[in-house]
Amino acid sequence: MDERKKRIECHKQTRLETLMTNEPICKTCAETHYNCFEKHHIAGKRYSDEIVLECKNCHAKLTALQKGHPPPTDDNPSLEEIIGRFLLGLADFFELLVDTLRKFGEYLIEQALLVGNGGATSEPETAK
């Protein structure tokens, strides 16, 4: 392995250790390249330590959606506010996920049509 490849592999291993997984996958768009990930605080960093790995693009989209959440109630959020913000964060996630599910579904149907007969598998005829 040449020096360049060694440096890239070293960086990859360090990054995977930071992400705490050897197989990162964006929960929204299915990106898998190890260098494309950031940790997203579902409820917002101020309200919860719960995180999910998202690619940088999806993380930016989720963060932008969080900007539309109601302003903080005060300096010491109640349990109700924390739960509410967590639920809003999950709703943001599902909002993005719906787009991905539609794209994946349409892609699979398109592939099935290319194969022919709507992608249906033919079953062997049974003896009568």
C-alpha cells in the first residue's frame, strides 16, 4: 500500500472510531461514505443528548427544519418541552424520510417495469 492510501485508510479508521461504527448509514437518504457524516441532536443540543448519524446534507436539512420550531420557553426547559422538542425532531426526520421512501419506491417500480411483466416473479405451474 502506498503512502497516500495509508493516509486515507488511517483517516478512515479515525473517522469510523469517531462515528462509533464501521458501517455508517444515513437514516434519511442511505448515504454510506464514512466522511459524509455528522451527529444530529434529534431534539436540539440544548434539550437532549440523543443523536443520530446523518449525512452532512440531511443534517443541514434537519437543522434548518429545527429553526422553524417554537422559541425556547426559558433557560430551564421542562420535561414537557424536552419531550415536545424531541417529537418535533422526529417529525422533521420523518418529513425528510417520506421523500426518500417515495424515491426508493418509484425506483423499484421503474426497475420492475424494465424487467417486464411488472416485475412479478413467475411461479412454476403445479401438476393438476
